[in-house]
Amino acid sequence: MTMPTIKPPVSVPFPPSPEVPPLENGDRLTRDEFERRYCAMPHIKKAELIEGVVYMPSPVSMLRHGSPHFALNGWLFVYRSNTPGVRGADNATVRLDLENEPQPDNLLLIEPDRGGQARYSPEGYVEGAPELVGEISASSVSIDLNAKLRAYQRNGVREYVVWRVRDQAIDWFVMRNAQFERLAADDAGVLKSEAFPGLWLDAPAMLRGDLPAVLAVLQQGIADPAQVSFVAKLQK
């Protein structure tokens, strides 16, 4: 009787690699590779490429991130609602350059067809530097005030607002001579945007959660002649 030939099992020393490798915190990637991996992971809600390094944030605290984020968004939304030709976004991907693709907490830009410096890609991403970027820094101060600040500055973001929640402070940087400088408050303690006339912030009121006071000061800015002239210019 002839015995059947038994083939030895095929040895597979390592499992096959997935077609698209996953994003890992700390990876050094090109922007194209970062996008390829990010798009293949729809369950990941936020990942950023800053100076060629992947950053994937930890779970978000309501009190130290979510609520301040919501307040800053509301302030920007009211301004945008009263300023045709300006658009805002929350957590939108920004293609700054080949090593930087952040997803800022807030941004405000002048529409491209109204003289803005950023553009929209065919997929709807922002390409280039928005006029204003905002970040809520509860546990990411080291990146927001270092690597991100350098990337935003180098690419020409005109204004950068960082709310340091643990420190109970708001830093507002403006671009002057290709460098970020801190924006000084006026005699009443109000911060006034240079890129967006009428965008006024009562920072102490924002920090203590007095949103009616924040909106009252913003409404004064929206009624200011400089903001009225800005809107008229955008309409041209």
C-alpha cells in the first residue's frame, strides 16, 4: 500500500504586514505617508504631523479641554457670523508644508476669493496658513508653545491664540517682521486682533467663564468703525 505524501507545514516566521501600517505616536513621516496612514484609520479622530513627527493626543477632558474649546469656538462663531468673507473651523486639517499637517482646535481665515492667504484643496483641506489659529493647551503646552509655534510662525500664520488651561492664561501672538510677538492688551485689558478688526477678547472674563461679558466686549468690537470698514473691504 502506497502511503500518501505528507507535505511539511509552510514556515511563516512573521505575520504578514498590513497593507497600510498604523499611525504610531512619535513616528517620523512625510506628509503624504502621514495622510495615507491617517485615512486608513477612520476610528482615529485626531492625529497631527508637526515638524515631521506624529502626535496622537490622549483622551480629552471636559473641564480642561472640551469646555474651553467650546467657549473659544463660540466667540469665533459670533465674530464670523457678523463678518461676511471670513470663515472659521473646528479641528480642520491644515496642510501647512511637507512636514506639518496640524489639526488646530480653532481657525479663522479670510476666504481665498476675498484676499485670504490660504487655499482649499480639491478634497476640501486648508492649504497654507490660515490668518488665525487657536489651540487649547491643557496637557500639550510643550508642543503648542514650541514645535507648533515654530511651524505656525515659519509658515506665516498671522495670529496664534493659546489658552493655557492649567495656568489660567491666554497667550495671543501676532506676526511682526516674520516673528511672533505677544499682543498687548489695551488699557481696559482687552486684546484686539490686528488681522481681524473687531475681534476683541476680554481674556480675564473668558478665563473666569463669564461668557456674557466676553460677548459684550466682542459686540463692541463688531460695532467698531474698523470692523465695519473691514467688512466693506471684504465685499469688494
